[in-house]
Amino acid sequence: MPAALQSRLNVILLIVALAGLISGLGLMLAGRSQLAAVAWTAGVVPVLVALVVEIVRSLAKGEVGLDIVAALSMSAALFFGETLAASVVAVMYSGGTFLESFAEGRARREMRHLLARVPRTATRHRNGKLDEVPLNEVAPGDLLLIRQGDVAPADGVVEGDRAILDQSALTGESMPVRLARGQEVMSGSTNAGEAFDLRVTRPAAESTYAGIVRLVEAAQASKAPMSRLADRYSLMFLLVTVVLASSAWWLTGDPIRAVAVLVVATPCPLILAVPVALVAGLSRAAQLGVLIKGARPLEALAGIRTLILDKTGTLTDGRPRIVSIEPLSGLRQDEVLLLAASLEQASKHPMARAIVTSARERGTTLHIPTQVVEIAGEGLEGTVDGRRVVIGGASFVAGRIAATTPERTILEADAALVAVAVDGQLAAHIVMADTLRAGTPLLLKDLRRLGLSRIMLATGDRRSVADAIVSGLELDAVHAEMTPEQKVQLVLTERESHAPVMMVGDGVNDAPALAAADVGVAMGARGAAASAEAADVVLLVDHLDRLLPGIEIAQGARRIALQSVVVGIGLSIAGMLAAAFGYLTPVQGALLQEAIDVAVILNALRALRIRPQALPQSDDSIAR
């Protein structure tokens, strides 16, 4: 049954059960006992029917849950005329299932659809005009216009002079790439430069991005579902319940004692307290910028032992930053930055935005550039405060000032060189790179403290880049130049030998691995919609350190849920023994069960007050 339909059914059943209980109590107070029994029965029967259907489905899949105990208690109470007790059980059961569906539904509504990033139409050249056509009409050989900011809807080759593309969501390469005429463009890449023409080589349905979407769907379909925490105790509890109820009836000859045992045995503490604790954990985590998509992912998060990290946008910031400024003339570093950033205000290039951002972060007051001329993908020149400034690639700047190209044009690791000339003279080199997130070494130590025994990197980037980024980090393995299929295989291999596994990523290429992992975590602030949809957990704030409070809250909520299970079962067994010896009637048993429910639910609500040790100081405002 679809999740939305199941959720609506749970709401209806809870309303029906509550209406039956309340109206029956009103009729009983009015002296209409027979009508009260009818009202209670009317509230119980729909819940019981839905419960029996669910039990049959579970048994068909080889699953045995605590639902059987609830069905036995309601059926026995109705059969022997204890309709009030049956009504109380129905309300408790329907309330528990409502809470479970509410937990997952509330989280899922926050997510965008997997295909939100996929273009629905394409701009195609035809007979000297541009037409907006549905994506399924795009065929190999078609010429498409890819405007600035557009996502390439199909695989193809660059038809114009050049194209500047952001492929980070697909390959993990954080720096924009420049492609010349005839070079291949992968669908899902974002145009980070001026508009260009793309000659389609494959239909959209066979494109790189479509293949990744199919991988996500396959991984989600093959992912084994988790059992509910409470159901893990079901067989033992069911056996104890049946033995006590049967023994009480057989030894005394009084079937009402068996009914009383079944009513007290109704696993409401488990059906209610466990989802309450987990929903409270979900709410607490959301306050800290960690969106967990339901109770089952929260349970899984509490038991993670292996962590696989993507690089770009996850272990690193995912955007270029200034690593160093190397003056080559008499200018100081701050003067170079002032002139370069002032001119770069006129460009939309990612490098330009990074330089401007860096200058503003350092408190630099920028000037307004004039007479700006930009050569897309090459660089730009203009006047800043009366000085002629040229900025761009080393060859471009050298050509503009009639100088030889400097020897230093290729850098190690994931770095790029930006040349700056002032008044016809090469003034400085600005070295830019995608840098490791601050505090990463300490983060990895804290993750191990929380029980993660194996941490590794998996990236589509080059081996030299991966090794340079993780130098000095305590990682168990580094996997580079990986395709989406290889990342999925790594997750499956690690799960078999070191289960359970958590995968963290933010790109489209990470989505299949996120879907295959026991817990997939997406960087939701800037990550791709595909990864956010495929993941079980989304970090709403773009900081990897949110993993720490997320895991601590999951562990705390699960611990509190287990406490509720143990205490609830213990109290229920004590009540069952009292009922078996005739000290409790079915109604008294139902009231006792209510008291047990209140006790374990209050305990479960402690999950709302979990305060992780790893809560960053910057989170205080979020927590409030």
C-alpha cells in the first residue's frame, strides 16, 4: 500500500477508535450500558480488521510481530463481552501505528523528488529558430542551446569554441572544467560559463544522468528493510503471553482471567513508547540541522560501524578558495586582492565569485570596476581606481600584457593558478584550491569515539588529488577515480564484512551509493536533489560536523527506546501474573496498562532533551 494512503488509513483508524471509546463512555455515564457496548465494539472492529490484514501480510513475508498479541487481546475481549477493555486496546494500538507513520511522513515531506534536477525540456535549434521541446523529443544529432546555469539534458559534444562546466555533482571534480570544441559533455553538468551549443550524441533516456537515476532506483529496491525495534522481542513476548493466558484459563476454568492476561499483555508500551522515543529523537536532531527520514533510519544510524566519505563538498568545501597570493612586483598581498576582487565583481565565473568572497571575508572594501571586458572562459580586464587590471589564466594575462607565459602554470593536487597583471606588468599569482573542511581531523577522532571503527574515502576525483587532500588524516582506506557503480560495489562489500555502513556524499554520482548503504547521508544545503532524495539522512546545514550530534541523538533515542521496552515488558509481565491469579479484571488490566503506557511514554519523551557532547558552539542559536 502506498505510504500516503497508509498514513491516511492510520489517521482514520485512530479517529474511529477514539470516537468509539469516548461515545461509549458517555453512553455508560448516561446509563445506556448496552448502547455503550455497541459503541465500543464499533470503534474496535475497523481497527481489528485492519490489524488482521496487516498480520496476514506480515506472515506471508515470514515476519512475526507484536501485532498478533494486540489482535488476540481485542478479539478475546470482544468475544467474552469485555468491550471497554477492547476499546482501550484499540485506541492504544491505532495511536502507536499513527505515530510510526507520522514520523516517516513528516520527514519525507521535506524532501524534493529524485528527478527535480532533471530538465523537463530542452532549447533546440531548428530552421534558424530556437524551440522549447520536451526532453523525450531530443534525438542524437540535435543541436541544443545550453544557457548559463542550465543543466545539460543529454550527453553530447561542445559545438562552439569552448564551454565551462561544473561537473562536481557527477565526477567529484570541484573546479569547473573548460571544454574545447568537440569535447564530450556529460548530462547533469551545469553550465558555469557563457551559453554554448551542444550536439547531442545519445538520447536523454540513455544519458549519464539517467543511468545514475536507474542505479539509485535499483539500489533502493534491493535494500533490505529493517524490522521494527519492538518486533525483535515479539516471539518471546508472544510465547509468554499465550502460555500465561492458557494456563490461567486451564487451571481456573475462568476465560475472563485469560482475557485479563491478554489485555494486560497488549504491547502498548512497545507500540507507543518506541515510536515516541524515536520521533522525539527525530525532532531533536532536526533542531540541530540533521533531518532523519523516519524512525528506522534513526535506529540504523545508532548502530553504524563503518563510514564511507565522498570528497568534494563533503570532506572538502566543494568550492575553490584562495590558498595563497604570491606577489611578483612591488604590490602587497592585500593590494593584489583588492584590485583583483574589485575587477572580479563584474564576472559570474566560479573562480571570480570565490575571489570576491575571500576579499569580503577579510574585510576588504571593494571598488567599482569600469571599462570591463570579459573573454568567456579566459579572463577579464578593466580599470580599478585608475589602474588597468587584467586577471585570468596565465596565458591569457601574458597575451594581454605582451609578455611571455610564466613557467608556473601547472600546480599539484586540486589547485588552479590565477594570474593578475596591473598597469601592463605581471603583478601576482593567486593559487586556488578546494580545501579540506576545518576541523576534519578532530571530527574523525570524535566519530571513532562514537563507535565507528572503520572510516574511508571514496571519490571520483584523481588519485593525486585524493592523496593530497587526505594527507595526515587517520583513514582506513582511500579509493579514488571511482564510478557510481564502483561506489555502490564498495558499499555492498563493506556491508558484508563490516556492516552496518554509512555513506556520506553530496553529488549526483553519490546517490546510488547513498541508496545502497544502511544509512545514506546527503549534504543537503548545496548538494544535488538526487542525493538528498536517495539518502536516509540530510544535513540541512552545510557542515559535516553535524554528523556527530546526529549520531549521538540516534544512539540516545535508541537507548531510551530500549529502556522503555525493558521497563514496559517487565511491568506488563508483572501485571499478567496478577491477572492470571485473579487480582485484576480485564478493565482493571486495561487501566493498569494505561498507567504503564504513561510511565514509559514519559520516559520516551526524554529523547527531546538529549544534548549531544559534540554540539558545536555555533549551534546554540539553532538549538534554542
